[in-house]
Amino acid sequence: MDPRHVPSDQHAQPAATPQTCAGPARTGWAALLSGANGVRSLALAGGVILHAINVYIATTILPSVVQDIGGIDYYAWNTTLFVAASILGSALSARLLARTGPRGVYISATLVFAAGALICAFAPSMPVMLGGRLIQGLGGGFLFALSYAMIRLVFDESLWPRAMALVSGMWGVATLVGPAVGGIFAELGVWRAAFWSLIPVAALFALLAATVLPKRGVKAAGSPLPLAQLVLLTAAVLAVSAGSVAPVLSRNILGLGAAAILSVLLIRTESRARHRLLPAGALRISTALGALYATMALLAGAVTSGEIFVPLFLQVLHHQSPLVAGYLAALMGAGWTLGSIASSGASGKGIRRAILAGPALGLAGMLALAVLMPNQSSGDWQALIPICLALVAIGLGVGLAWPHLLTRVFQVAPAGEQDLASASITTVQLFATALGAALAGMVANLAGLTDPGGIAGMMNAAGWLFGVFALAPVIGVFTALRVVRLRPS
């Protein structure tokens, strides 16, 4: 990878891109995966694979974790804290890159990630486990953040949709590997070994980065980090999580109220800040950029609610082993990957249909899960096949829309703010994931997951969780309609 073609912070001078020095644009997969572009693609994909495999390992083994060390009322916190820390990691990644260069930033990120995995492997209680997940999330945020930001810098615009699909495709690899690792160790009764297995993988990736990536990168101009906005954003997510611990409506309302106040403060601070977290107009639904971010957040939040609790519901209500439950939950990720690849070459009306298909398929899938998941079964495939189809539909819808939503973010970003728009993609996606996890934990606990608990509480929680989260794609239909009407220039 050319050292000029690395992400920098939002106020750095952009590096020369391939379109400034290349001939006629090539748009096929061969152009993306061959020559210098192939090396860049490998660097992009590696960190995402490590981050994504860890996500699926954790969701697969969590039922075994809470059975061993307790803490089911903090079940969703494992995802919330991990993703909230990933937001901070993604925000800090540009500064770390400017200080240490591509090689140094990837080595540092993998060391932080491995330290978090080590803490999780030794965790004697849920609070210690949550601390490990927090550190893992910070390292994962570093690894994940650079992927989208680098696409605009290192590839010609004609390759953006396929590059987006490639990044999404790494989650498909994770759907094959993550549930297998987590499921096998959970079935053997040694869930801690699942975290141990991540450490040598992280070490190998650090070695690869030290060998392949350049030592120095683009020097970024020093600029203040939008610290106030990051603190308010993270605090809003944690307020929802804090309110969700007890299945008491008053505490839930208090948590939501605190989150609403913090969100208002975030919007006011962001609108007045000299150094912003998001591009201009991103927090207004009336703008093309605001409609895009809203659609992305709604789709990502709906997927999160399922990925967290589906393994638990399948094991308890439908008598599946940890391995099978992990793979069935990963069907959403597989659908996302297939959808991204299938729609990456779309153009014209095909793009508009792909964007609208996202919330439509998501709504159908969530409503189906709200009906099917609470019905306890013996685990026969007649009961599971409809559930599997619903899971695939949710992921497929997101995958069809995702590459084109991200590409339009680049296209409609205000002049001079393309770098900020690149970095903000990760921030918006991670924030939606963290908030979705926090709200999912609140709904599940309030619906009876912990009180009365047991089978009855689990069934009630499953119905309410997917029923409530069906509202996300309903709203997403309207934001997606606005996206396709506000065409990029």
C-alpha cells in the first residue's frame, strides 16, 4: 500500500487518489482485487475480519457465560459497552494513525484488542467480563474505523460500491468462523477458550501488518478532537443501558429521559462546534445526508436487536445447541453479505429499488420473528425454517441497500467535508448498534427476561423485543423514500 493512501483526520489534506493518476476507470471485481488495489483490499479486510469474528464468537457463547458466572440482567451490556468503546476507538484512530503510521496503528490496535480478550478469558464475574469487552471494543474500533474511510482515498469512485461490498463481505466470513469457534467451545463447556483463541489470531495479524504495511503515513494537521460530542453520544447510550438493568418502568423512563436530554445537548453542541463530529446537515432529516444517516441507523439498529438475543432464544425456547444457535443467528450476517454482493453492481432504478428493499424486508422479517420466536418448539426444522427465512430477510434487506447508502454519503457530503463524511460512517453505524443493543436490553428486561424469568419470561421477552423493533424498519421506509427522492448531484 502506498503510504500516501492512508486515512487521515478530518482536517488533513487528502492524499492523491488513484483517479488522479490512472487511466480509464475499471469497475469490475478484477480491478478491485488485482495489482495494487488487491494489496489495499487485503489491508482493508484484515482488521474487519478480526473485529467481526469476535462479535459472532461473543454472541454465540454469551448464554454459556451467564449460565456460568451470572449477570443475565447485564446480557445486552456485553454488546453495548463493546460498541460504545468502538465509537471512541474509531474517533481516535485517525490521530493514532497520524502519530504512528499504518504499521504502528494496526499493531497498537491488535495489542489492545488482545489485552481485552485476555481479560475476558480470565473473567470470574460479569463486571470483569464487561471490563474486558470495553477494552476489546476500543481495539476493535481502531481496526474497524479505517476500512470505510480508506475506500474514498485509495479507490476510484467507480469501485466504491464493490469496495463497500468487500468490507461487508468480511462479515460473511465471520458468520462461518465465529459461530463455529464460539459454539464448539461452548458445547465443550470451555467458553473461556473461545477468547483465548483470539489472541494468537491477533498476534498473526499484527505480524502481517508489520510485514506488509508501510511504517509512515500521511501527516495530519493537528486539530482538536470533538471530545464534547463524543462524551455526550457515549453517555446517551450508557444512560439507556443503566436504565435497563432493572425491569422497573420508572427506571426505564428515567434512563430514556436522560438519554433524550443528552441527545438534545449533543445536537446543540454539534451545531455550534468549530470542529464537528459529523458533516454539516447530518442531524437534520430534511437534508439528503440526514435522511441517509437515519436510514442507516434504523437498519443497523434492527439487526443488532436480533443478533444479541437470537442465540439465547434459540437455545432456551427452541432447544438448539450453542453451535447451531450461533449459526442460525449468523444468518442475518450471511444475508447482509449476499445482499451487498448482489446489489453492488446496480445502477439507476436498480439502486433506488435496492435502497427501498432494505426497510421493507426488515419489516417483514421482524414481524415474522415477533410471531414465531415466542412459540416454544422441540427444535424440529418445521418450526425453525420460517425463523431462518425471517433472519435471512432482515440481513438481505440491509445488504441490498447498504453499499448504495454509503456511496451516496460520499456523493452528497458538503464540499470540503468528504473526509469527515468518511469517518462519520463508522460513527453512525456504531452508535446505532450500541443504542440498539441498549434498547434491546431494556425491552427484554422490561418484558420479563429477568423477572419473572424462566421460560415464560423468555417467551414474553421474545415477542415484545421483535414487535417493538419492527418500528425501526417502519420508520426506515419513510426515510428511504426521502433518500431516493433526494438524488445526489
